[in-house]
Amino acid sequence: MTTMVHETAAPAARGSEIRRHELAAFLRSRRERISPEQVGLPRGVRRRTPGLRREEVAHLSAVGVTWYTWLEQARDIQVSVQVLDALARTLLLDASERAHLFQLAGSADPTPAASCPTVTPALRELLRGLEPVPVCIQNSRYDILAYNRTYGRLLGDLDAVPPEDRNCMLLVYTNDQWRSSIVHLEETMRLMAARLRASMAGHLGEPAWKMLVKRLATESAEFRENWERYEVVNARTKTKQFRNRHVGLLTLDHTDLWLNPELGARMVTYVPADEESRLRLEKLHALVLADEQQAEGIRR
């Protein structure tokens, strides 16, 4: 019996060792391709290392230098999803590289960059069918899981935002395009922070939630101030106003349609509150279609 256990465990241990070495090599290769200037660091006159130094990656990712060195040495250490997320951002990984990093570490990516089983092909078709009304699917953490073309241009160019950054909290607090498009920005930020805190009560131990709050607190003094108010508010329907850079002021009635209350998935709709907003949404939709046709013509 003991022999069988050892024979069974050996391949698994070997596979884990191989993944650790692959992870170490991948991190080194990504570190060496990034110049200090790309991450806001001075090059200096005595730099011999191609790309970033280990201590620079550790500092930018808020992890210990020794710990990161062990990671590049393929030591058998545990890596949290928070650390993987920080490394992915520091090393400027694209979506494919980020997925590869999490796979090598044996972890699931908790950000909206990962696929969501709630968003079925039928739901995606429904989003498109509701155009020109802007519609998206979000979870209770404000991750944008799917959206139609009109929503993608409502507050900026959402297609240009990396999938892992498509989160309404991040966009409202840190994205200049989104911030300039919201008419009542201060009120919106306070309400969203209060809704996030209310929702987080059921997810206090989940890494993705802690990652989001930590990132917001790091990148936004406004979020830190609102978060420390300890206000809570439940979801509610209300009228919102946006300044779209293509068509002007839009007055829209916001409604949440719950798809999976247990997981917090909901369809967020913005129906025009007046005739002028309806016409402007139609114009925005026409602009999006024209851009698509032009892009298709270029590809051909």
C-alpha cells in the first residue's frame, strides 16, 4: 500500500516541479523585456540587468524581495491570487500572458478577464438585440462580464480597456474618460462605494473582492475617503445622466434585472428617459455601426 502511494504521488510532485520551473522562467523573461522607463523608473548609469531588476519588480508588486527571488528560483512556495494579479500588472502582461501566468501557478484568475458561465451565447445575443439601449451584465463586484456595442461607447471606449480592468468601480474612480462622462460624479462614487460595501458583507474572505478594494484604495484617494465612511446602500433604480463625447447629454433610467441573485449577476439597462435621449442613443448606435463597417472594410 505504501509503495502504491509513493508511485502515485511521484508524477504529481514531478508535474508541480516542472510548473514551478516554467513559472520562474516565464517571470524572468517578462521581467527582462520591460525597460525601467515603461514603469516610471529611472534607468541609471550602472544598470547591467536587461529590463527590470528583481528588487524593482518586488517593490512595484508590493512583495518581499527575498520572496520574489525564491519565486524566480522555482522554490516550492505558495503564491496567492493577489500576488499573481500584482505581478501581472507590474510586468504589463496582456490577456494571454496573464492567463498563462495563472495557469502555471495553478490558480484561477478571479478577474472578469476570465470567462463567466453566467454569460451564455443566448444572453450575448439578447444584449445585441436590445440595441440601441445600452446594456451590460455585471456581478455584485461591478465586474463587467459582457456588454453590447452601445454600452461599449456610452462612457468611453470600453473595448480599449483591458478585460481585467473592466470593472465599474475602477473605471469610475481611475479612468479619465468615464469620470468626465458622469454628470453627478461625486454622488455616483459615494453610492457605488456604499453598494460595494453592502455587497462585500457576503464575500469578505474571497480574494477577488480583497484585490479590488486594495487596488482601489491604492490608486484613489477619493475611494479611500468614501470607503472609510462605512456607508451601505442596496441596489436601486434611478435616473442617471451622462455626457457622451459623440452625442452629448443623455438622461437614462437605470434598471437592474437579476439573472442569478446568488452569484450577484445582473443585467444593467439604460433606457432613454426622454425623446431627445432616445434620438441621441440611436445616433450613437449608428456611429458604432459605421465604425464597425469601416474597420471591416480595412480588414478586407
